[in-house]
Amino acid sequence: MAPLPHAAGGGARMSAAIEVRGLAKRYRDVVALAGVDLTVPQGTVHGLLGHNGAGKTTLVDVLATRARPSAGTARVAGLDVVRQARHVRRRIGLTGQYASIDEQLGGRDNLVLLARLLGARRAEARARADELLQLFGLTASATRPARTYSGGMRRRLDLAAALVNGPRVILLDEPTTGLDPAGRLDLWRIVRALVQDGAAVLLTTQYLDEADRLSDTITVLSRGRVVAGGTPAELKHRVGRRSATVRFAAAADLEAAGRALRRGGFRPAPAGERRAVTVPVERAGELAALVRVLDDAGLEPDELLVADPTLDEVYLALMSDPAATPEAVR
């Protein structure tokens, strides 16, 4: 998707699409951000997680130049968000939890209007609108008033509006809030396509599976501070352990397996389901030893499943830390 002429980036492609250092934001007596560091390389998705009031939206507001930081620096597409705010706004796409489209206008008219406001000539605006309508599967509904769109269609139109200027940096603040599973999957596909095309995406979300599937890296915020960061795999490894779930058809086999595993130095625990136990297994060698213990005891499980810790477990572990207790921040 080629940007409109005025929105083209300046110079060589930046390795860091977003770079935040020591960023702080205070609203009177409330500390919304307290020294946040963050880097988002071009061509990646960076997930931003945290409880309500952790500071996620405040960070997006600063990057979008809707709020001025109290301290620290933030650069978007190589531009300072305070000193070069007008230029930053021309290089980003922004969409929030609620659609910002004109309900009375059709899909095409919404996009044409935005393109014209951004300085495109009439023919350019129409061409860009048609390109985005096709990308988001809205061509057949282009002339219908937006008020007649379904929730998923409105969300797609809202994201299309955020891309009118061909931004290389896209800020998505809980974009799938209120969407059904099909709508979420559709937006995930679009986000992946944008990143494949070289865009950088900062994604705030309350859905941990969304962050896990889309994000190359993740930052977890609490009380305006970074409490953890890394790839999804790194976060899972830091907080949890891989486990094996062993399931048996007979209750007697399950009891015998528990005794054999404890003798073998394992720590089996009830799996929360009938006739199954879970056993922590950090390395492949431990899994092989588990199988040998069961084989030596003459036990053959009906099913053996190995699973990594989930991002949900990581998040819950972080939020259970007293240092990460929620506080009333924006």
C-alpha cells in the first residue's frame, strides 16, 4: 500500500520505529507513566499489556502527540513527539477501542474525506479509498452509511481510516474490543499483512492470546512502570515451566503412576481433570525419564501431552507480585 505523496517517510528506513526513554507522565497527583523505556523495530508487532489503569492508553496518547510527556523522550519514525508533533501525526496511523468514523457517511466517503483533509487531490483520495475498501473487504458496502455496518465492519473501516496516509507506524489501542471471534481473526490477518509490508505496530490489548499470537515482543506495564518485557517465549520461560499431562483410562493405573513417578523423583499433581496428573518437565531429558519410569512400572498412558506455560499464567504471576499491584492511574 503506497502512502499518499505527503506522507512518505523521510530518508532511509529507521531501524527503530518507536523509541521511548525514561518517559513519565503525571496528571496532578496521579503518576500515569513513571520512567518507561520501550523500543519497537520497524516491521514488528510490540504488544503492550497491563491491567486497566496501568498506563497503556497514556503511552499511546503521548506517542500520538495527544498528550505531552512530563519527562523523558519519545521518538516515532525518528521524530520527536514534542518538538515535531505535526510531522509525527502525518506519519502514524491510530485507532482506538471505539470507531471514530462518521456514522452518516458511507465507507468510501469516510475514507475520501480523510484523504482530502490530509492534503490528497480528489483523484488520489478516491484511488486510496478504493484500495483500502478492497483490502478490508468493504467494497460491496462502500456506499452504505456506516451506521448500517456491523461491529466488525465498523472496526475494519476504522482501521482502514487509520491507514489512509500510508503510515509506517501504527498505534492500535485495544482494536478488537467488542468484536466476535471471526472479527478478531480477520483483524489479526490484516495486522500480519501490514507488518509483512514493513509497518511497525504497537498493540495494546486485554486479550492475552491476541498478544501471544501477534506480538514479536511484549512489554507488561503496571502502575505506569515496566514490570516485564521480552518475546512471548522469553516471558513464559521466565515465569513458568513446561509440564507434561499424563492421562490413564483406569483409576488404578493413575494411582500406580503417581507412586512410580514420586519414587522416580518427579512431583505429580492432579491435572484438574479425570484420571490425569501433571508433571513439571524442564528439559527433554526429564520427559524421556518420565516415560522410562512409567514403562518400568508396566504402565502405558492413554495420552501424554506436553505444554509450555501460557501467557495467561505469566500475566497472573506478574500481577500477583505486590510490586505490581494495580493503582488508580489512567
